[in-house]
Amino acid sequence: MAYGLARRELKPRVPLRHGEGDRSHLTSLEGLAALSLDALSSVAYGPEAIVLVLIVAGTGALTATLPVTLVIAALLAVLVVSYGQVIAVHPDGGGAYAVAKKDLGPRISLLAAASLVVDYVLTVTVSLAAGAASLASAFPSLTPYLLEICLIGLGLLTAVNLRGVAESARVLMLPTVLFVVSILGIVVLGLLRGHPLATVGTAQPVHATEALGLVLLLKAFSSGCSALTGVEAIANGVPAFREPRVKRAQRTELMLGGLLGLMLIGLAVLIQRDDVVPRGGVTVLAQLTAGSYGTGWAYYATNLIVTAVLLFAANTSFGGLPVLMSLLAKDHRLPHLFALRTERPVYRWGVVALALLAALLLIAVNADTHRMLPLFAIGVFIGFTISQTGLVRHWAKERPPGWLRRAVLNGFGAVLTSVACVVLLASKFIEGAWVVVLAIPLLMLLFARIQRYYAEVARELGLGEIPPPVRVTSDSLVIVPVGEVSKLAQHALTAARALGSAEVVAVAVHGNQERAQALKASWDTWNPGVRLDVVDSPRRSLVEPVVDYVQRAAAGGRQIVVLIPEVEPRHRRYQILQNQRGLLLAAALRARTDVVVCVVPYRLSI
């Protein structure tokens, strides 16, 4: 080649920056801190939710606390095993969405995605609001500022996650350890003491208004299942783990299941043994804390730790939702910018979107936990049921060794989670669950409309079709970044040849060898008369490899023109649906090279 470039040299080795490389990903313990705090912290309100339902049948009904908790723990075991299978079958993350897309069809996958988005946003808001309320219980002067406290906590979590999930995991390691030790300490000391060391709160009269029957037990079970929210986050965030990602994620899921089950059962044993009933001004967990630690410094320290962990539990959504949104973007169901990662391995647009949605919801309900609780957990139980059902279909289709045993296990889990979901919807509908019933279909409609738009764009660009031959008109030297063979590529190469260059080179960046070979085959079939150089990018980055390629081409002092094709829809409201890679590349080239950068628009009719 005239300017000394060889194809074998076009494998750029971009220096790693802060946050890149395997060290920026999670170990199993870091994954437990970053992706499991939502589930672990649910022991602060899950057992209490069971007690609040059973107490309407009188104090004698509290004897059902442990049996209900054991059923929930059995469901937890089923979910842990199931999500371990989801991790192995879908190592790219996505959880229920990935399962539904593969095994249950596009409509069910839209339902799974919408329910998970709702649940992730509610996880952030409920965790922040509950943490702020707990803090205000210890310091009553903060009560008028609950919303401000929530927004400050949300801002801190957003800033930490924009730095990268590994950094946030390291920040959360200490509070996670302190929380687990504190709760296990409550269980162990409480069992050793034989009776409560102290009592806190004010006594309240108990009036039995219902009989202890199947309906009440189902309500207690469904309310207590709020302790299972967050179990799916590890399966959604598998790409955040270090290699071997599948084994690390599965190990983290097992650790989560073991710790959460142990804490739930231990607290239930204490509640049943000591006849713990709701008391004024304190939570059930606070009563158990006083019973085990007394009312000294350990009592206040434990309550502050619980407050902090409830605040940090929102971090689970920051680890899971951006990954889910990136998968939706790759499936053309969200704007493509949600699939973009910046120089750190962080889906920043997903982090920012989650922060904005959570802030809007907190402002709308004035950080009132009780207004959000009826909405909570319904979305995740829909996801539970879909993932279990999808795995049943997967095992029946693939039929690997032991498939029947796995299918029966997943089918049993699907029945339990669907029952819990129906009971939750029926019992909480008037209290606010109707909002979720309305929001999920609206999200499904949004995803479908975005997907339809991208399908129309693909047809107009001629993606997957062989475009007309390129017109050769001049002799200018131009580098044209291309993504695939399409009308867009034909338009760009025609414009490049019109500049009068003696040579035009097309450059494509791919991190997948199969896709790279497919592109070369399509290029050879099309045969536009322009050489195609494919640059390998293992980290799937576009900007750095192209900039490196251009810098190599310009190293001899030759004048280089980079012509970047850019799709422009006719209506400005669709602009956000286009990926912004062209603009990012143009900005990087202008900042780091002296080449001429041209953007050629391809105007759509929609």
C-alpha cells in the first residue's frame, strides 16, 4: 500500500485507561456487595411484612410466621438454582428478558423487559425512601427533609456508578460485611439468650379481624416474598464479573441464597419464639435487635448500619438495569445510545436514565415509602415467573441429560411465583398496584414502537441487501468508516469517490470474528471497487481503533480525509433513536488528529 499500511498491522492495541481491563470487573465477593444488597437488605422489611399480615388474626396467628418463612426459603432455593441455570444459559446477562426472548417469543420478552425496568426503578426509590425514614426515626429533626435526603443519596450513588461498577463494589464491601455480621449476630445472640434482653417501642392493642385461613396465609406468603426482590440482579449483571464470569456469577448467586435464607429463617424463629408483635415507633427488626443486643451502643450501631445498607441497596439497580437497557438497545427496543460504553466499562446512559426516573418518582410521591410499597415486587415476580417458564421450555426443547428434573424444578418455581404475583396484584390493586398494571403495557408499547422505527430505518438503508455499484468519479484519498454493506455504505463511498481521490479505503471495526468474516463475504459479493480493511477490537470499542488507524495512515505526512456517514431522520423527534457513534468519532478525530473530517448525511424519509 502506498502509505505503508498492512492489514495484519491493523489490530490496534489501545492503552488501557482507568476502569478498563479485567480488574475493573467484579470478583464474587465484590459482586455480592454490588448486586446483592437489595436482596440482603430485604430482611429489614420482609419478616415484618409477614407479621403485619398475620397479626390481623390475633397474636396466636404468629405461630405461622416460621412455616410461611420456610416456604419462602424453599422458593428462594428454587430461584437460586434457577438463576444459576439462567447464568449458564445466558452469560451475556438479561435474566428473565434473555430467557423470554430465546424461549417464549418477542411479546413475552417485552413483558419481561418492562416488568424488570419497573422493578429496578422501584428498588432504587423504595430503598432510598426506607433508608431515609429509618434515619429520621433515629434523628427526628430530619423528618421534614426526607425527599432531600433521598435525592442526595441518589446523587451519590449515581456519581459512584459513573466511575464504574467495580469501584462502587469496593465502596460497598464494608457496609455489606457489617450488615451481614449484625443480622447474624442478632440471630445467634437471640437464640443463645433464650429470651429478649430488652423491649423497645410502645405497646399497641391487637384486635383479631380475620380468621387464620388459606387466604390469609397466601397474603402473608406473597407479602413476605418481598424479601426475594433482587435475587435476579446477579443473572442480569453477568457481564460485570471477571472471567470466568459464569462461575463467578453462579458462586455469587449461591452465596446470596445461603446468607439470605439463613437470616430470614433465623429472624422468623426469634419472632415466633418471642411472640414479637408490631409496636409503635419501632420496626420488628429493631425489636429483635434490642432483644439480642440490648439498648446500648450496639442497638444504635445496628440501626445505623441497617439505614446505610437500605440506602446502598439501591446500587443493585445501578448494576442490573444499565446492562438490561444495553441488551434492549442491541435488540433495537431502546435508543442505541444505551448500548454505548464510554472509556470505562460502564453503560453511562443507562445509569443516568435510571437516576432521572428514580428522581422523578421520588419527587412525585414525596419520598413516601408507603405510597410505593404496593407497587414493589410485582414486577420482579412477573420476571421470576417468565424466567422459570422459559427455562421449562428450554429444557423441553434441548433435552440435555437430566432435563426432566430441571424442568420439574423450574415448573414448580413458576407455579409458586405466579401464585405470589396474582395474590399481590389482587390484594394491592386498589392500594396502588394498578399503577404497575398501567405502566408495564405502556413500556411494552414504547419498546415495540422503537423497534418498528428501527425496522423501517433498516429497510430504507437497505441493510442486508446488495446496494447499486459505487460510482467512480475522482481521485481523492479518503478513509470511510463503515458498519456493514448497505445503502448507507454505498452513499458514503460514492461521496468519497466524488472527492477526486486516487484511492479510497473503507474501514470496519469488529470484535466478533464471525461477523467480520460475514462482512468481508458481503463486501466481496458487492465488489464496490474499494478496499475494505477490518480492524480487530476485542473490547468492542469503535472510536479508539479508528483513530489509531487514521493516525497510522497520516504518519507519513500524507493528507487524509475521513468521511463519516451519518443517518439523519426527517423528524427531529427521532434523532435520539440514532446511535451517536459518528459524532463521537468526529469529535475524537478533530481533537487528536490533523486530518480533514467530513460528515455526510443520509437523510431518511421518516
